[in-house]
Amino acid sequence: MIFSQVVPAPADPILGLTDTFKADPRTDKVNLGVGIYKDEAGQTPVLKSVKKAETILLDEEKTKNYLGIEGVTLYNSVVQALLFGDKHPVLDAGRAVTAQAPGGTGALRIAAEFVVRNTPSRVIWISNPTWANHQNIFETAGLSVKEYAYYDAAAQDIDFDAMLASLAGAASGDLVLLHGCCHNPTGIDLTLEQWQKVGELCRDKGLVPLFDFAYQGFGRGIEEDAEGLRLVAGMVPELLIANSFSKNFGLYNERIGAVTLVGASADEAKVAFSQIKRTIRANYSNPPAHGAMIVSTILSRPALKAEWEAELAEMRERIAEMRTLFVDSLAKAGVERDFSFISRQMGMFSFSGLDKAQVARLKDEFGVYIVGSGRISVAGMTKSNMPAICAAIAKVL
Ligand code: PMP
């Protein structure tokens, strides 16, 4: 017998919470754990631009034949345009290659496995704290994970000097995982000057950035959110990007993202791409089509693209509004602690500073679910659930 020896896996810190939430019989419960955008009515509807693209596809799709290993060709070029903008030296030199991937998670996994199989690199540096799944993905792919300092809990801000000091200990060829924007879980991003310094450090020490870009358009705007990535990409010879369209197209269950490799030359990128394709072939052979068809249909038609941009802006603006309302409502609920830092954070999440015991009380006594680290999904807040959430937080503080 072999299966009798299997020990139970610990529950996932985020998706495990959703399972507990689903089983909770309380009707006034709120899930602010997983990062899913909700509208003012508490729903996660399909974007109108996505529905329109799907109608077009239903009409025009002629075959369900396999895609190539790298996915939809048009998709890979529209993805590059979104990442790098209309014009970027990397694109001009043909140094970027892109393969479709099953979500940001799939892209990170392919990137990591490609590195382990084809390069001498074995170490990746991730921020402390970071998205709960990073360590899991990278260790499973065979990388060893080290942490760089990022968050200063007392100042509720980035500790940039400490970040540079930790990365000074990285060795040439090590990967550095960087959140392109909307850092998960802290919501605190690098300024352009700080990106410049990180780019210089990577260039001077021979570190290879791996950008995790899961929230483009959720911070300041589609182009603005890519500024750090575009700057660093212009400074270093080699990098990797794992991007996701789960959030900014609301395509969570379509599992659509991409892995992009930038090589020192177009020829080197091409060779590396052959190995990325080999990694994909060994994992799932070739990707599913639907999500990539939706994204490429939208991004290649100016009218549909404009509609998507407007819908994305609406999501971004609603979250920003909820941030301000959250800070105001906490004060109204009698909370004396200064939570104004929440309105300076970017993206779906707010890093609240609540401790594990307070998080547990929120769940057990009030049916308010947030991640153990104190990360709250502001994107799940609405004008109607806000008073109850803030009253509960006031009681556990
Ligand atoms: N990276 C980060 C930082 C994320 O927050 C997420 C989603 N929570 C992902 C990657 C993965 O996204 P996907 O669902 O597309 O796999």
C-alpha cells in the first residue's frame, strides 16, 4: 500500500478560507479573503466587453483543433503590447518571446521550471511578505527560496533600504521576484526612483528579475502600472514576466495569463523559447483556447479595447472609493487607531495590521473572513457591507 502513507496537506491559507466561508451558515458573512473583484451589488459579473468578444467568437470560431504549444499567436503579440507599450527597445530588438499560460500561476510555474531545467540558477528571492502561493510554486519547481525585506510594519510603508540591503546578498544569476504593481499583500509599490535603483542593482549584480504582473490596471492605470516593468526591462539584459488576466479581465476561471522571456538578443530569446515550449509540452502539452481568444479579440479591436479600458477604470475607481470609505467608516465606528495608510495602498488589498487573534475573532464572532496575515480584500467591500465590517473591526481591536 502506498496511499495509506500519505499525510494530509495543510489547508491553503487563501482558498482554504473560501472553503470554510462556503460552509459557514451565517447569512451576513463576508469573504474579504480571496482577491476577487465585487461590484457595488456584491457580484462578480462577466465584463460586457468579454461577453461581446464571446459572442463574436461563437459566431466566428471554426475549429476546436489544438493550439500550438505557445498558444494563440495574436494573443502573444497583444500581450507584449500591453506589457511594454506601443514602443519599447526590447520590442524593437525582437528580444521578447511570449507563451500563453494557464493563469499567472501557470506562468510563474513555467518560468521557474524553465530556469531550473536550463540554467545554473537555483535561487529566487521573494519579498517578505508576499502572495501566499509564491513559495509553494517556486519550491515545487525546484528553486530554493530566499526572502528580501520589504515591509516596515511600524511605519506601514516599504523599507526600501532594507530591501536593497537584503538583495545586496544575492548572487549573480539569482532570480528576484518583483510585483509589477499592486504588491500583494501590502498594497505598497516602488516609486519610479526606487525601480531605477532596483534595476541598477539587478544590472550591476547580474540578478534576473521575474516580474509577477497580476494586477495591471488596478493601481493607477494600464500604462502607469507598467512603468516599473518597462523601466527595468530597459536596463537589464535578461528578465522574465508572468502576467495574469484573471483580475483585469475578470477571467478568473478561464485560467489565462502568459510567460514572457526577454533575452540579451533576439537569437538567444528564440533558443530559450524552444525550451519554454518544451517545459509546457511536458506539463500540459498546449494551453486551452477560450481565455486567450477573448483577450486577443478585445485587445485587437479598438472599440472593444476602449470598452474594456472603461470597465477596468470603473473597477479601479470603485476600489479606490472603498478604500476612502473604509478609512472614514472605521473612524465613524469609533476606531481611534490611525488607518489612513490604507488609502495610500494600491490594488485590491489592504494590509490592515490586524493580528492573527483579531483575524480569528473577526471570522468566528462576526463572519468577516480575511487572510491570517491581516490582508483584507478591499475589492470585496461595498457601501452596504461596510458598516458591519467596520463595526466588527472596532470590536476586535
Ligand atoms: N500573482 C499574484 C501576486 C496574485 O495575487 C495572483 C492571484 N491571486 C496570481 C499571481 C495568480 O493569478 P492567477 O489566478 O491568474 O493564477
